[in-house]
Amino acid sequence: MKLINKRLAATCAACAIALGGGLAAGTPALAGGTPALAGGSHGNHVGHGAHQPAARHQIPFTAATVTRNADGTFTISWAATGARAVSVYAGTDQNRISHRRAVAKGSARATVTVSGLGAADRWWFELVPDRGESLTLADRSLHLASAPNFRDAGGYRTAGGQWVRMGVVYRANDLGRLTDADQAKLKRLGIRTDIDFRTDAEIAASPDRIPAGVTYVHANVIGASDVGTGGIDLTTEAGGVAMMEAGERAFVSAEPGRAAYRTFFATVADPRAANVVYHCTAGKDRTGWASAALLTALGVPEETVFRDYLLSNTYLAASNAATLAAVPEAIRPGYKAVLDVRESYLRAGFDEVTAKYGTFDGYLRKGLGLSSKDLRALRAQLLVG
């Protein structure tokens, strides 16, 4: 039960600033893998004045995914407008993929399985169309047993036809449990900067284990170090949902959150910081908003932004199920809502953007203090095509 209480406190930390008196006294009032990528805009927040660059359509792929299967094979799917054929090449370094032999070929729209590649930290696949520029992707997950929600934040298509680069920005959960082997893998993958969204108390309980030489950036989203859980009603699902939605709104409008996400955007826009990993405890709430805000600023359609956000339910499914099974039955309804990510949580954050800043561009400029130069630097660093 002690472990459960620690995890609840860590999760509730993300919401504490919004709940004020609802918590204990002293609590003050962030292309590849799994589901398919969205193509066009679908009622997205990008249209709220985010100043996207004109579509160039140099990369003809409107959808593409890479998924590593349990047996070591890879399933690769794509759709390429205007192309007639696509060749797939593989390599362990995305910048040095040999074109001597294709590992798969297909038409403009195809799904293929690639096998026999052997063990590697990460396999990259360059999709080369007969017309237009190629696209390089990897499986989204880093497959770290010690950090199951550690995944690439890139690999998504924007509404304007560009793609968010993979292998540059990663999102993760608690890095305090990384094994020596996982740390070595991160070093080989070139992780240079670690942005930690957690409180002082969370960090003290589980300090990050990162490779030597990685720059550590503390960007505390909620400010408070000591978070209590008294007064939170977890006996009902509605109680847990209300808490999570309130926390999401606080990420947007409370000063600690705005300062932390300002630091986050400045860091990921700086080429000298790459490659960057950003995280909180579960990698789903504070980190979830960071990813949603970043992808929206880059012009990724809302449908895709929400799909990426909800992936935490997939990557954390096993650990969440084990935790929930050990929770007293009386609080399971609310506790499950706390462990989950749900569409209404992220929607609450975007609604807060509209209420406080009018548009998403207003949030970036007024809420986070980003300039046009800052946003151009961000897109130059993270978009291709």
C-alpha cells in the first residue's frame, strides 16, 4: 500500500496546483510506431493562427508507420500521393542508410513485413518513392523495460505536408529506474539533454539515472514539492476525472507551468541541445501536455495529437493493471481515472488555451512568451519536407 500511495502522490502532483483547498494543507493553488498517422486537418487547433509554412509537398507520403513486432520482424505501412512505387532501405543509423539493397518494395500504398535484420539499438527505414523525397522512420518505442513510456515524439505528418523528424526529441516516464544497459543505449542513441518536469520531492525520491555528459534541465511544471492526497475523492470515477481535467487546465494557465513549458520549447528548438528527452513520473500528464503543445505548434492535426496523447494507455497498460489490482476496491473507480489518459483531459487543456489566450498562437506568444523567431527556429529544427 505504501508503493501505491507514492504513485498516487506522484500522479496527483501533476494536478495539485489546480485543486488548491481540495488537497492537503500547504498544496498551492510537455512516425513511426503503433497506430497509423493522420493525414489532413480535422478540426484542429493548428488553425488558430499558428502561422504554418506554406505546403511544399516535397515528401509525398501522407501516412507511414513502422512497428517492431514481438518476433523481431517489422511491419511497415505507407501511402504516397503521386508515387507509383516505393523502395524500403534499412540501417542502424538514420544518417547512414545504404541503398545497395532494398529490404522491401511496394506500390504507392502498401504494407510490408521485413525480417532477418538482427539485433540493434534501433532499426531505421528509409522509404524512397520513385517521385519526391524520401522519408526515414523507426518504430516509435525505444522498448525499454525500465521505462515503457519512453518513445519518439516525432514521426508525424503536419497539415501542411511536412513531417516531424524522428530521433531528435523523445518523451518518457520516470528515468530513475533505468538499468545500466538502458543508459548505455541512450548514450549510443545520442541523448544529450534531459528535461525533468517533476517536483523536487519526486526527484528526491527517484533521481534520474542518465548517461554521463547529458545536460540536466529541471523545469518543474507545478512548483510545489510537497503534495498531499487528502480530500481527493477517488471513490467515484467522476472524482478522478475532475481532478485530472483541473490539472490539465493548470498546466496551461498557472505560472509554474508556463515557465516550465517556455523552457521546454526553448530547449527543443536549440540544435545544440539535441537529442532531447523530456519526462515526468508516468510520462502522460505533464509530458502529455508538452507533446500536445509541441506537435500543435509544429502544425500536426488535432486528430493525430490526441492519438499520440492516448498512446500512454497502451505503453503503460501492464504497469497500470498491476497497480490497479493492488488498490483497495473502494477507490479503484477514481484511481483508474488517475492512471488513465483520456480525451477529456487533453481537451480541458486546449479549452483552457481558448479561454485564456483566444488561440493556440496566443498561448505560444502570450502564455509562453515565444516570438516569431523562436517558432521559426523550432520548425527549422524539427520539420522536414
